[in-house]
Amino acid sequence: MPFIPSAASCGVLRFKSKNVIITVISIYRLSEGKIAEEWRNRDTLGMLQQLGILHLKRTS
């Protein structure tokens, strides 16, 4: 995953011959030119839907 502060990155996971896209957002806080803190959030719900583990019904 490339180092892109405050930007979304995507990873690809192969699962039973199927490509799955995992979206990750990484945010870094810098202090004195060094990384002081890091926060990451990944789209687990989207990944589970792509793997067929979770099915959501749309409502109007």
C-alpha cells in the first residue's frame, strides 16, 4: 500500500479465484517531521458483501 497521507488506498485480495477490492483510508498526524499517530479504517462491510458472506436487502 503506498504512503499517501489522508488519502484512500485500495488493496486486492484473491478469494477462491475471485478478486476482492478492499478500500482503506489511512490518516497520519505528523509532529516534528515524524509520524506521531496513525488512524486506519477499512471497508469491512463491502469486503464481506463481495465475498458473498453478507447479503443486505435494499429498502425504499
